[in-house]
Amino acid sequence: MFGLTAALRSSQGTGSAFAMVVKRSMAAASDKIVVEVQPFKAHKITPPSNKVETTLEELQSMYQLMYRMRRMEIAADMMYKAKLIRGFCHLYDGQEAVLTGMEAALTKQDSIVTSYRDHCQHISRGGTVAEVMAELFGRATGATKGLGGSMHMYNRKANFYGGNGIVGAQIPLGAGIAFAHKYRKEPNVCITMYGDGAANQGQKYEALNMAALWNIPCIFVCENNHYGMGTAEWRAAKSPSFYTRGDFVPGLKADGMDALAVKQVTAYAKQYAIENGPIILEMDTYRYHGHSMSDPGSTYRTRDEINTMRQERDPIERIKKLVLTHGGDANELKRMEKEVKREVDEAVEAAKSAPIPPAHWLWNNVYGKNDNVELRTPLGELVKPTFDTSYKL
């Protein structure tokens, strides 16, 4: 806790005087702060209040999480350009407030499934930068043992059901995960994330219809970063008001560059979904990089547009200003930033030296029962698959 650390450093006294300093610091960190966010737009539902309660401690935690995400994605960009990361790689920088705000309103018993832009979901669900970086490098110590790569992070213990490489394919999976929560009578929801580029997929509407018929606690979250690959939303969607596109399913639109707005709308949607069934959330956000590392991101939008978003709506700077406005220690923030930078640098170095997955992992855990089954390897050999979830080197 940054405020407490500052109090411990600055305190010169002992005994009761020292205790009073610590007590004041803890009280300040936990005191309620009310922040007014942009009003929510609503479709067939009453919107929540745009006055959000938070604390200095929560704001500091949000800042740390978003800063970690940003530094990790910048490092991934550099390693890709150095050709140490290969293949597909979709970065999340600019959109950090969406995940950060959602996690503030969820528990790890709630589930998340998303698309291929999934590095930061692994972090927000409790994974490490080292696991993400090793996975990007294709190493055995990665989030999915070096077998999934950028688009297929996964953390079953934290109910993160991964990134999915096919556009929109995760949406019906999310409805199924939410159905499992309902079937087991669990007071939880599934956050089913997709982008504006996937918002016109037929499978989304099939899943939405089924979720509505069965009152499934699924929160369909459209991360509207305004460009599906290189196509602007208005060129691809006759109605780009994605929160209204559920027709009979209610929807809300929030400022996806404001973690507190996202927290408020997610908490509201979770309560609604558990009691009534599906709801759509549209997060108005923006990605700073191109669609993927193969996209320079400046052929279909101007650099002025990107710079304006960075200067006026950056989600990390927004939270940093709130921290400092409400008594946060600037020196503590700098110390935290240095620690995160070191964490990311060490994760990159560890990934460089981590082992490559052994070849036999390719046919491990393909089938639960391996009797009378053989698989053909890339070299044309026939091998008997194995079942071993330990993935021992």
C-alpha cells in the first residue's frame, strides 16, 4: 500500500506517535472517494449512477495493474521487431481500463473468455508477465506451455478460458460457460468479450438469443476500439451503437478509457445478469497500436488522431491524476514504475533462456483416452498419444 509505505518512511518517532502516523495513513488510503464519470447510455434498462465510489488504495492498485499491462505490451512490441517473437501478435495498449475496471467489479469465481487480443487478460486474472512473455517466445514456461502463443493464453484456475483465434468464436463459448454457472447455481457471470469487428457475426446473435431464452448470466462485452482491423466501425456496421444491437436484450455504453466507469457499469451488469439474464456492455475504447504487429495502424487513421487520444483520454494518465489529486505520493508511484519496469525486463531475459517445449508435447493430451489411437507427426511417423497434464520437462 503506497500511502502506508510513505508513512513508514517519513515517520521519525516511535511508540504512540508512530502508531498514529500509520493509523492516519491507513485511514486515508481506505477513505471513500466519489468520482463523477461520463453518464452511461442505456438501451431498455435504467443506467447506473455516474458517481462512482472508490478509495485511494483502489486507485493505486488500478494504476499499478494498468502500468504493468502497458510496459509488458511495449516490451512485446520491441521483441517482435527484434524478431524474437514470431507469428500473430495483437497488442492491448490503450485499452487497459476495460480489463482493470471489470476486474474491480468481479471475483476470480466469475469467468472471462476473449478473442486473440488476450495478453492482458492473463495478467488481470492473476497470471505473471513472465508467463506471458515466455508464451510469446514459444517457451515451455509460458502461460500455455509454449504451445498456444500470443492468441491462446489460458488460466483455468482463475476461470480465464483463453484467447480464441477465430473472430467471434469465443462468443457462444462464453454463453456456454455462463450456462454452466447457472446450472451449478453459482452466483457468478461469464464476461464474453469481442470487438466491434466481430459484432456482426451471426454466431453472436445465435448465442445472444439462446442466452436470453434461458436467462443465462452472460455479460456480452463489446470492446469498441472503432476499427475492425483496418475498417472503421461506420463502414462495417449500419448501426455502430453496439449496446443497442441486442434488440430484446438490454445494453449499456460506458467510457472504456475510464477504469472507474467500467467498474461501475460492470458491477451493475453483474447484478442484473445474475437476476435476469444477459446484458450487453459497449466499452468505448481505443488501441494505440495497429490491429496486429503486421499493421502499422496509420494507413486508415491519422497520427494526429492517435496522438490526440493519447494526450486527452489515456486511461493510465487519468487514474494517475486521481491518485495524486487524492493524496497519493508521487515518489511512491515512481518507485512502483521502476519495479514494474524491472519485472518486465527480467521476464524478457527469462523468456530468452527458457527451454523450448519438447516435441512429444505436440501429441500430449490430444485425447483423454488413448486406446487404439495413433497420430501422424509432421515427419509422417505414427506415434501413440499420451495423457499427462503435468507437462514435465
